[in-house]
Amino acid sequence: MKRLSVLFLPVFLLLFACNKSEKETETKPVVAKAKPVIVEFGFKLNDFDVLNDTVVSGDTFGSILEKQNFNPSQVHDIVEQIRDTFDVRKIRVGKPYTILRTKDVSKKAQIFVYQPDRLSYYVVDLRDSIAKSYKKVRPIKIKRRTIAAALDGSLTEELERQHVDPGLANKISTVYAWSIDFFKLQKGDKFAITFTERYINDTIYDGVEDMEAAFFEYKGKLIYAFPFIQDTTRGRVAYYDEEGKVLKNFFLKAPLKFSRISSRFSRNRFHPVQQVWKAHKGTDYAAPTGTPIMTTASGVVEQTGYTTGNGNFVKVKHNGTYSTQYLHMSKILVRRGQRVTQGDVIGRVGSTGLATGPHVCYRFWKSGVQVDPLRLRLPNAEPMDKKYKPRFIAEMTPLKRELDSVASSKFKDLPKS
């Protein structure tokens, strides 16, 4: 009998455990997963039927509301009631709008939201007999970061790999336009940049705000750039190296922002069109047709016109010593006698005249003689006033320390600045 009890004990325990498990399963309440609360434009979207759409050709504020069962008389009244806070005539094709409607079968429009840009939006509240409207601007947060990288392709491509708005490349090329020939940067050249970025509502990336500091490796040397305002009453920003020397020169390094040198200044070059050996007293920059051509220094337009060899051209006189000329344009954008400022767009790249493809031939005169600008030591712009130097050093030092720290952790063999 004792042995029989021992045999039945495991079976009893198993049945008891199964029964207990079934009871726990039966009595355990099923909790429905709560839907996340979504708040946008100041409204809890969960409480509405949400219609998101985009303004298309032919849409007006009135036609959009009429699709939501508002009659023309009601639309007229609404427009009159909100005219001081929202000009409905400014609605543009391609811009998004949102309509919040009731969740019942009537789907009656309660709120109309129009977004003219990523940063702001207009709200038209239709819930009362008298419509109200107001404008809201989303909060912007500025975030700061420093990156260091080595070139493996173009600067724009490298910035994209670093998850940076490629538009920063234009800012960099403008800052360094007088001190670095970007056509001569090579694979493996290093750089570091400290910059700020905008975020809408702390989450939506809205691009680069500003560049605070940078260095580029160029011909084995680090060229630093730090923004500084000498006269705070005037508020004009200029860029200087770590010693306070101005980066801006009297001449830009090239008449195009991004391109490549296709033919250099030469005393004896085989002309690709005329098929003869002759001097090439200019530097050719190949670029797509329509690329903006900039004057490399301020001055007065001395000549514009067309010749069989030069095609459409512009010549600028900068002072009693220097003049420059820009050939083969597809379009001339200035007139003779016009004063131009360094960096102004004076024409577009083309292939007019004796040219095998789209490019600009850049010619340079010094004291009436055509010379190679890439071999000249050209004059600098106005230097920093000595009285501002201590403040510049104080502002620059921590920025340089941060750049160097990030770069040294990335690269072990940085050249000396």
C-alpha cells in the first residue's frame, strides 16, 4: 500500500500543477495595448479624423473648404473673420496642409492647418461660429558638433558620409576661397570642422546654422579658419588663421566654386581645335554649361563681347596693376562700365568660340603682361587691427583646442600647422 502511494504521488502533483496553471491563465486579465498619444500643432490627433494633403494646382483656401462641405457663403465669412491673421491668398502649390475632422460619420472639419515652411504653420479654428486663426513657429534648437575626416572623393561626398548637410561645402569653399585651391585637394587630405546645426522641435534636422572653426590640410600644412568680428558695432564677420592673419586675399583662387583644371597656363600647348602648337596664356576650368563664373576680385568691367576665338567674354580691371578675363561664356551677365565685387557672378560657363567642351578660360594680367596666377604671390586683404588681437586669441584658443583634440584622436600623423 505504501508503494502504491509513492507511485501515485508524481501523477497527483502533475495534475495539480496543470490545474493551477489553467486557473492562472483563466483569471489573468487581458490588457489592451494603449495607443500612443500623438500631439501635433498643439492638438491631440487621437481625438480627430486626420486628413493630410498637399496644395495642388487650382487649389484655393475656398476650394479646399468646399470639399469639406462648406458652402461659398460660409467660406466668405471665414475668410473675412481671419483676414487680419491669415492671408489665404498666400497659399502656394506644393505646400502641405492638415484638416482635423470629427470622428463621427459627419467628419466635420474642425481645424485647418497650413504649413508655408518647415518652421511655421497657420491654424484656422473652425469649431465656433466665428473662425479664429493664428500663426505658430516651431521651436528651434541649435546643436553643436565637431567632425574630422580624410577626403576620399569630393568634399560634398565626404560630408554626406559624415551625415552633414552637403550645403556646408559651399560655406567652406567661400571661407577658404582665397587660401585653398579646392581643385588641388587630394585623396587623404584631412580636415576638421566645428559647426552648429538646427533642429525643429528638437528632432527634425533643418541643416547647418554656422561654422565656428575649421582646418584643412593643404600642401602638407594645416590651414585654420576662425570667424571673428573686429568692430562689434559694425558686426562684419571675417575669417582668420590661428595667428590672426586674414584668410581673405585680394584675389580668389579660381573663378568657379567646384570644377577641375583641364588645361594650365603654357608657353607651348597643342591647341585641340586649331591643331597647332601655340602659347596658352590662361587656365582652363572645366565645368557643366551654365555653372556660375565669378569675378576673382572687385573692379570695373572693362570689356564684354564676342570674338571667334574667345567666344563670349568679360574682362575686368581691378586696379592699375591687375586685370582678369573670362572666356567661352554661354551667357554674359554684366555690362561694360559696371562695378563688380569679388565673388559676383558675371557669366555662365559655356563652349562658345574655339572650345571643345564647356569650360572657362581664365586669363590674368599684371602690369599689362599675361601671367600665370597660380604662380603669383597675390596681395592680401586688410589685416586685423592689433588692438583686437587679444580678444581674438581668447576666443580662438578653446575652439582650436577642441578641433585639435577631435582630429588627434582620429589621426595619428597630423602635419604641423
